[in-house]
Amino acid sequence: MQLRKVILLLLLFLKSGHGHSLDDYVAMQEVSLSGSSSKQIDTDSADECATKCEEETELSCRSFHYHSAKQQCVLMTENSRTAQVVNMSDVMFYEKRVANSPDHQTHSAHLCLEGKGENYRGNISMTASRLTCQNWSEQNPHNHSYSPKKHLSKALVRNYCRNPDGSSAPWCYTTDPSVRWEYCNIPSCDASDHCLKGNGENYRGFVSRTASGYTCQRWSEQAPHSHSFSPEKHPSKNLVSNYCRNPDGSSALWCYTTNPAVRWEYCLVPSCDSSDQCLKGKGENYRGYVSTTASGYTCQHWRAQSPHGHEFSPEKHPSINLVSNYCRNPDGSSALWCYTTNPAVRWEYCLVPSCDSSDQCLKGKGENYRGYVSTTASGYTCQHWRAQSPHGHEFSPEKHPSINLVSNYCRNPDGSSALWCYTTNPAVRWEYCLVPSCDSSDQCLKGKGENYRGYVSTTASGYTCQHWRAQSPHGHEFSPEKHPSINLVSNYCRNPDGSSALWCYTTNPAVRWEYCLVPSCDSSDQCLKGKGENYRGYVSTTMSGYTCQNWRAQSPHKHDFSPEKHPSINLVGNFCRNPDGEKAPWCYTTDPAVRWEYCIIPSC
């Protein structure tokens, strides 16, 4: 919701009436119009006055004021845009608002800050430093010439912030004898000037602390730091109070500080465009505030030349936004980086969330993955791509700048079956990585599981799967090199040969292979529909509690329902099935005295 609408809703909520009629009006306290044609009537409430305004036929009612003590309503033909606004005690002024009309835009401007705020008519009565405003009609503690009677058109009502003299922003005299006057914080009608656009030259917000937490010095003051940026010399720069500004076209918003040892510093202000607060491509347009490296080192300020001398100063590269010590990419590197405050580590890449979440998860083989997983499937820490120890290799960031070989993050620079990295274990040169898939549909069982890319690595009986690359304890021909399209990664269950279901070779020398239990993508085949001929769930005990015999086994009961003879029926493991159109799913049992029995399957 736009800020302007929020202000209107808040004011409408705070006023006396909440009826439907008053919802169509904007309220202002202790003002009315001068010179408007009017009609006076007696009413019991502002709501009733609004109703009378709507029903009026003798004049075109566009506004009214209501005097609660006298219960008096004055209907008027003009509004605050077309007639002069004057002070009037003890009344509440209402004028019609029409959504999206020019009148509505003008009326809204009375309640929020437009330009210097000369037309502001809101009720804020506290300064930026939270000092209470002095009543305009009073001369104590501060004597002044801005009395309401002398300046009828300025709407100097009570102690509300106003701008009667064309200052940079609304202000007031304060009730503090030691502070004659001060600017007020008035919400802007245009929320876009309260966030950072470009280098912030049009910023009009209220941030008054620097990136390091120093309080900003007031622009109107010359201590502790003297300067030439006074509000009087630069009236168009909105140098109000001690708010961060950019009066000189610097790289970003800044201010002089109240610390005598720190003349000035940049400020942290949220960006209007969230797209430059996250990583796009190599991060050359990143303008966010991450200031630590992937290893946790604090970044060195770009302006500093210690502990590391360099040529990337803000002065030499004004367009790159080398602000404070924030991670940047001034030289077209593979990713965002900074010099570090550690004398032993000149520079390092930074971790910045990607704008496109799709490159933070696994698509296909992961060749476009740009995420931050840096451990292998077995838990080994990845070796930095820039490092050549403990494993020498040719995949350096310099030789392959387009692959994003950043830090020690898992990547797929060579078109392997999946993401991988060299490890920091001298005995393990490389290993695949576990990265969540972007497409959750390949993390569950569809059909026979030929497209499954999940991470289940134990069989239905609990055996650990053998790595597909290994040939021990079971030799086989399904190596990742021979079958690159099947995604034979690590020791994850797969279906490389069109079997009835997912399977793997096991690490048990006595059990060559076994099916795996993987949750189905379609929960409807995990419960009983009709006779259960399409049931693909994992119930493996009968209604009397007997354990089911494996469909592949012929003992203790011989039968002809083997998975090989009936590949389409999903005779997997020892799970209950209905291969012959019985009344319900069933299985052979492991009890020699009980050949078969029905199973209890939860109904869909």
C-alpha cells in the first residue's frame, strides 16, 4: 500500500466518526475555508453533517466543518485546493476525497511531505530530536513573529509542524529553552525518496547514522567539523537536521560525524530497487551491504590502503560504488569480493544471496549452479578452486572465468553427472556434492523411478548402497562414465536398467543388490483405491501380522509372480500388491504354514 494511502487511513481512523459517510472525507483539525459559499445547519455529529453534505441540493457541497461544542455544521462549495485555508478554533474540517482524482492527490499532500512541505497540514507536533513543539500562538520559551493571526494562510494551528517561511522542510519552535527551533520528521507523499536510488542525490529520508554507527553532525553546524554544505548555501539539497544526504554527487549517501576523529562517513540506506541488493551474474551491479568474506574475514574499506595497498579507490572508480567496506566486483571477477583486514589474506570472495533462487538449487547436472554448498556427500570439506593442494588440477578461476569457480563451492565445470569438488582430504581427490533439486518432482518416485535424482542411499532392508563408481564388493557395468545420462551419483538409489523400481548394489558382500524405498510423488498410490491394483505403497505385513515373502524369492512358497515375469505390476521388495485382481492387496508369507494372506491398507 502506498504511503499516501496509509496516512489517509490512519487519519480517518483517528478522527471522531467511523461511519461510511466520513470514510469519503479527509479531515484537518482547527482549520476552515475563507470565502467559500456556505450553508449553516444544526446537526448532532460529524457523521450527520457528512450525510447532509451528500444530500444537499441547493449548493454543490464539497467540504464542511463541524463545531462539536455548538453542534453546528457549515457546508461549503469549495475545498482546500480552491479556497484559502484559515485557522478556526474548536472545529474539524472535512473535505471530499475522490480516489485517483487531482483533488485527491492535492488533499493527500496536506497530510504528508511534498517538496519543502509548505502545504503540509498534518498533526505532527514533535521535532526530529523528539522535542515537543511550542504552540504557534505562544511566545514562550521562544519569542517569534509567526503568530496565527498574522499568517492566516499558513495554518499555524496549535503546535503542529509547519513551513511558514519556505525553509527546507516543516519545522517548529521547541518547548526546550536551549533549542529555539528544529526540523520535523514528516512522512513523504512519495515513498521512493525515502530509499536509495542511484547514488542517493534525491534521498529525503531520516537516516542519521553512518555505516559504522556514528551519529551525523547537523548540516547547519560547523563543529566538530567545519564545512561548506550549509542549508543556506545549498537550499535545493534538502540539508535538513543531521540526515544523511549526498549534496556533492558522491558514490553514496554520507554525512559529517559528531566524532572529532572521523570527519565523514557513508550511510546505510535501504535501496528502492531490491534487485541490486542480491547477486545477479557476477555481481558487478551489486549495491548491498555484505562486508564479510566467505571465510568470515571483515572487509577492508575501499578507501583504506592498509593492510593491503590497491588501486580501487572510490575516487579513481566513482561509478563502481566502492562504498565503505562492502563487497563489490570492480574488476569483472567471477563473483563479489573484497580486500580483507587480515594482513595474511589479501582478498577473498563474499557470500551474497542470489536474486535468482533457481541457480541456488540443482537443475539437470548442475552446470549453472551458483550456490554455496561446500561439503561433499560424505562430509568432506571442499578444496578451494584456486588452491592446488592437496590436489593439483586445471580448474582454476583464471582459466575458467565463466564457470563461477568461487571459493570452495561445489560446481560442475566439466559436464559430470552432478555437482562435485576436490576435497581437502589427501586420500580422496574428489567427490560429488548433495544439493537440493530445483524440481521437487525428481526427488520422489514417479513410475519406475528412471528420472529419480534424490538422495536415498539405503535399500528396503536397510543395507547401505555401494557407490556406482566402486566395483567392490560387487563388480558391475553401471559406472557413471559408461552411463553419463543416468545420474549415477555417489551411492544414491537409481534405476539405470528399467527395473520395476529404484535399486542399488549393496555394501553387503552376501547381497548383490536390492530395491530402495522412496516416497511416491503421487500420494494416491500409497493408499487403497478399489481393489488396490495400482497400490505402490510399503505395507509388508498381512492382516494377521505375518511378514510378507519377497516377490523375487521362491521360499518358503514357490510362485510365478516374479518381478521379471511381471515388470509392469511393481512387485518390489516384499510389499503387498494385487497382481491378479483379488479383492485387495496381498502377499505370500514367510510362514511355511500360511501360503498367502490379504493385507490391511489404509483407504484413500
